[in-house]
Amino acid sequence: MFGCPLFEPEAVSRTVMTTDSRPADHDHDHDHDHDHDHETPDSATDRVHDTSWSANLELPRHAADRDLVVSEAVAAVEHTTAGHHVNLVTHGDHGHPKTYLYDALAERFDGLSYEYVEQCGCGGHVTRVFVE
């Protein structure tokens, strides 16, 4: 669908939620050796997500603008209902999200919990943000 395994239908079907909103299966096979784009609708935040989901912040427009990545990450968290998580898949051009995203999220949200999942084979980074 989007070219990155995190966004493929089979990845969604593998994600079985447990009572603590963490996937029971942590097999996130993100390694891929093919060229691809990360096509996605213009905005993943056009609605409130009442389930766990992934926000694709790897588009070319994200590579060119770190502030856009941060603002859309904030919007993604705001559009995730309590008891769920959002996987923020950030563009690799900005480096590890701990260098720019984590503090920005902490400034915006009280008591937010998150975990770094991994770096995709395409260079992007996956951070899982839990909304309580």
C-alpha cells in the first residue's frame, strides 16, 4: 500500500493488541532492499483514530522540513484516542528522533510515554507513542 512494510496490510494483520496496548508480536520486519516511495493521503490526521495506527512522516515534504515532522507528529498524537498508540515513522534525513522529536512531544504533552522501535531499512525511524 505505502511501500514500507509498516504500512503494508500484512503488517497490520500481524499486530495483535494486548491489554496494555502493546503489540503481542514484535516481529517488525522493516528491512527491505527495494526502492520505494512512501505515498500516503495528504493527512493521516483527518480523523480521530480509535485504534492503534501508524503516521507516515517519511514523505519528501517531511525530508525538507523538520518542523513539519514535529507538527504532524503532535497532530498524530492528538488524533489518537486514550488506550491506543501511534507509530510515528519519521524521515531518516533528520536522524534519530531523540535529537529533535522527544523533547518537542514532552513539551506539548504531560506524562506521555513512548519507545523507540527501530530504524527501517529505508532509513526512517519508528517511535511508538502511547496515549493514556
